[in-house]
Amino acid sequence: MTNRTGRRTAIIGGVRTPFVKAGTSFRNLTALDLGKLVVSELVQRCELKPREIDQIVFGTVIPSVQMPNIAREVGLATGLPKEIEAYTVVRACATSLQALTTAADAISAGEIDCAIVGGSEAMSDVPITYSRPVAQAIVTASRGKTVVDKIRAFSDVSPRDLLPVPPAIAEYSTGLSMGESAEKMAKENGISREAQDAFAHRSHTKAAKAWDEGTFSKEVMRVLLPPGFEEAVVEDNVVRKDSTLEGYAKLKPVFDRKYGSITAGNSSPLTDGAAALLVMSEDKARALGMRPLGYLREYAYAAVDPNWQLLQAPAFSVPKVLRRAGMKLADLDLVEIHEAFAAQVLSNLQAFASKQFADEHLGGAEPIGEVPDGKLNPNGGSISLGHPFAATGARLVHQALRELAARNGNSALISICAAGGLGGACILTRE
Ligand SMILES: CC(C)(COP(=O)(O)OP(=O)(O)OC[C@H]1O[C@@H](n2cnc3c(N)ncnc32)[C@H](O)[C@@H]1OP(=O)(O)O)[C@@H](O)C(=O)NCCC(=O)NCCS
């Protein structure tokens, strides 16, 4: 960013694990294992002396209760110098975008010169907790002086209280799941089942083509699975190489079985994976002789009422980031939109182009316009590549910078919707 203090953040390199469906290849790995894998690979790939790193900013959306500051644990477990300070950020699906922009602010302010940013998510290893009555009884029992005290602490616990509580993919404030909220958006915005299925098919077709053509070879590392380290995971396993439009039409709606349109095919899947980026001040990159993939030019976040349209905040964060950067949609060579659900991407795109939306919600500003199909998610997105919540932001940034180079473009927009009614956007440039 240049318009805040003048120290621009350069993105030097990035890497991600393959993204795999929860419960498959990475089912025995934790978020820390995945984070450790990408961070050590990144340092090696960038040929960076670890002592050059000032900070690690990392996140996971569904954290382990044993490990509240995963960023620090990743640094320690990777064997990086213990003097590298580290902290954890979370902004739901925009978590690693937050990690990037937080580090960029610190670079911009002259506080640090170099950071590793990213996120990891192990949906196969979610923390299962106990109900409040059981938790309270355990705490009381731990203070009990005698065995009788300890047993008495459980006297008010009913058998139902003993059921374990898995984390919900539901909004705390509304009680609706992401899928239910996306259903609401599909209905309110008139997004048809056919349009959603066509978009999901597009996503899988483009991702399959990108994998076939080796597009991801510089972005995705190979993971050797413990304990034998003989079996290697080299590709995302969510991508359907045999995607057919008819296949989507057969699927039953999941979140509103009677009147709904959102299915397993047109949603992003629950996914395991991690992604990381190496960022530096532009002058540090120059001093080290590093060739940046690109730069963070601007970013913006926005929020909407989660009871309204939970995943529609990009319709606010994208105009905001363009305004801050003094750019128009037409100035961009590439637009990468996180695909939580096809219904959400199509709702966001509809709002970008709508005069009525701009009049009602953006104070009568000109709508930013339509995103040309050729510039949108050309190598697939979260529906086909998968969506390990905290890793998606870093995946999008790295993928966008590689694609910009491939098409000899200069500017890309990243847009991410996130739980809580949040939206994050940033603009990347190669020059
Ligand atoms: C939608 C969801 C519930 C589906 O989970 P699931 O039932 O485990 O999904 P599966 O991958 O097993 O797919 C179900 C079926 O659809 C089929 N299917 C999935 N995608 C398909 C496609 N593109 N084409 C054809 N068939 C497809 C599967 O083969 C499977 O068929 P089977 O039952 O015969 O084996 C789950 O992915 C989910 O919760 N996603 C949303 C995640 C979320 O909230 N993200 C937040 C975004 S911010």
C-alpha cells in the first residue's frame, strides 16, 4: 500500500498444501501439522534465511482449545528462530487475508520488515466439547477436596448433558447455518438452481483444466503423510475432472430440502488444508535481491447485518477498495472471488452490477459494473478447489499473482465473504 504511509508490502512467494475433503487424506493431521508443513516449505522455496523473518501472523477459524495462538506454535514447531514473534488472527473465511493486511499495516508503519502470513484448517480435527453443566461440574470437581466432593459435583448433570458438542457451522448471532443463509440469499436475489449449478460446473471445469495444464505446479506442495512418509498427496481431491451439468441437476437440496436450491454440488465442501505467503517491505525485498510476485496495493473490509444477507458484504467491501485505490473494475485484469456457494458469488456479482442496489445501499453511487467472464476465477475457486476456511485468503492471493503473471496483467481484485456478515477485499499489482 502506498497511500497510507509509503512503505509498500511486497509478496515474495507463497505455497499451499493440496486442499482435500475433510475426513480423507489429511484426516490424521492437525491444523498445526498443516501449518508447519506450509511454513517450512515456504521458507525453503523462498531461499530465505530464517533470521530475516520478524513476525508470523497466522490463523485458524476453528481453533484447538489447547493451542489458542497457533501462529506461535507454527513458528516453534517449524524450528524457526524462537525470537520470531507471532500472533493469531481470525476473520472467519477471510482469516489469511486478515493475516496479510495486518502484517502489511505493520510493514507500512515501519514496525516490521518481513513476515510469514497464512492460515490452516483441519476440519477433520475439530474440537469436540462438553455441555456447560458438564464443564461446570468438572471445574467444581477439580476443586473438591474429597472423593465425595468430586462425585457430588456431578449430581446435577443429566444424561443428556453428557452428549459431546461439535462446533457448529452456524452463525452464533442468527442460529442459521451458512447454507441456510445462502439459501435465503438465493431466494431473495432470485438466483435459480440452474444458474448455481452452471456456475459450480464452470468452477470444476476450470479447476480440472488448470490442474491438467500444470497451472498449480508452483502453488501446491506435495505432502508426505505420516507416519510412514511414503504416501504422497500431490493434488486437490475435491476437483471433479468428470463434472457434467446433468450430474448437478440430480442432487437434492441440503439446507432446505423442500424448496431449496443449494446442494453438495453448488456449495464449497468442508476441507482440510493450509496456505502461507512471505511478505516484505519493498526496500527489504530489494536489499535481499528478492523478486516479488507482486504488491498489496489496497484493502478494505465491510460488514452487513447477518440477519439480512449473510454473504453479501463483498457488495460493500469491493466498491470500497476500488474507491480507496482510485480504480474501476475495468482497470483490473483479474477478479478472484471466494466461492462459498454459487448462490453467494452470483448474488455478489448481481449486486456489483445493479443500479438499484447502488441506489438503495451505496448512497446512489454508480454500480461498479459487471465482471467479464474471462476475468473471473479462471482456474476455479473454493467450490472446486476446496475451502479450508483460514487458508483460502492466502490461496487466493498467491493464485491471483501467478495468474496475473501468466496473462501478463498488472492488477487483480480479491473478494472474500465471511461469517458474521463480513466481507474483505484487496487489490494486488505486479508493478
Ligand atoms: C453441502 C454439504 C453439507 C455436503 O456435504 P456432503 O454430503 O458430505 O457432500 P458429499 O461430497 O458427500 O456429496 C453428497 C453427494 O453429492 C455428490 N456430489 C457432490 N458434488 C457433486 C458434483 N459436483 N456433481 C455430481 N455429484 C456431486 C457426491 O458424489 C455425493 O454423492 P453420493 O451421496 O452418491 O456419494 C457440505 O459440503 C457443506 O456443509 N458445505 C458447506 C460448507 C460451508 O458452510 N462453508 C462455509 C462457506 S463460508
